[in-house]
Amino acid sequence: MSNRWDALLPVSLPYSVVWYDETVPLGDEGFATKLREVATPCEAPDEWHYEHEEVVVYDEGGKMIKRTDGPLMPPILA
């Protein structure tokens, strides 16, 4: 599964914005999707108003930098 998580890490910019759909099983590819990469965490949304969804910002090392309200998603992509 680590290759799948690696695809969520930023490549061109320092941070990646990842969307989680909690209605999809963890093992399903649709559970986590990289929306875009950003230069600073403030470019990512502060709030996400959709039930069963969450947006998380990760740095180049896979560490969670920022997240919208919702159940805890992986703090470190491993």
C-alpha cells in the first residue's frame, strides 16, 4: 500500500492537498485522492462542508500539516 500513499506526496511544490472519502473502504483507490499541490498550507481549504469527507495537507515527508474537521486521517503517509 505504500506506493499508493507515495503517489499522494507532493512532487513539484512543497505540499499536497489530499481529499479523503470516508464512504469508500480504506483499501479502495477512491479512498484518497491528491487534489493538487500548493506552495503554502494556507492555499488549501480551511473548511470542508461535505459529510464523510476531509481534506488534509501533507509535506514532502508525508507529515500532516493541516486538516479540515473530520475523523483523523493518516498523520503520516507510510
